[in-house]
Amino acid sequence: MARAIFEQGSHEPDLTVREMQVMRVLHESTKVNRKLLAQRLGMSYHTFNVHVRNISEKLEVFGVTALVRRCVELGWLEDSALLVRG
């Protein structure tokens, strides 16, 4: 099983390496079909959605936009809007 990548002493739940990969592709490709994102990670559509559901439950945030926003707030993902603005 993939190891959690965040310190166990943190106040936020740990995400596995695979869950962070899922969040990264969601963050980078919010307009892309989830089936294509799953293929990009070499997993089934069902498995991809299981990871999204698990992340939602861990963070107690629902909806892809809210999930990405929460991960940016936590510093787990870079804010793509800032990257575009330069």
C-alpha cells in the first residue's frame, strides 16, 4: 500500500501518494474528462473515482473544485491561477 506523504502530527488527514497524484491531475486538468485522467494515471475510471471519494471524505470537502481549492489552501498543490498570472 502507498505510504501517506504528510506528517502524522499534522491537523489535516494524510493523503496517500496515489491520492496526491489524483489531486494533481484534477488540479492541472479540471476541464478534462475523468476517464482520460484515470488513463493518464494508469488506473480504471472506477478506481480514480474511489480515490476522489476517499480524498473528499478525508478532507470533508465535496466537489472537485472545492477539493482542489482545499489542497491549494493546505499548500499541497500550487495555485494555478498564480502560475498563469506570472
